[in-house]
Amino acid sequence: MAYTNKTYVAFDADNDIHYYRLMQAWKQNDNTPFNFYDAH
């Protein structure tokens, strides 16, 4: 059974935007099984 609960993560855009961009790159990479729901 898949885990269906979501976790909301907040971050400081001024200091942590590079981590968000990294997660976007992981999501787009076909060789990385990483997915997230962008609530914005």
C-alpha cells in the first residue's frame, strides 16, 4: 500500500531557494524516483 499522507514543508525563499530548485531538478530527472506536490 502506498503512503498517501502529504507533509507540508515551509522554507525561507531568500536563503533556501536553491534547495527548492534542487528538488525540482530531482522531480524532472527520469532516473530519480522523487516526486513532490507543489502547493503553490
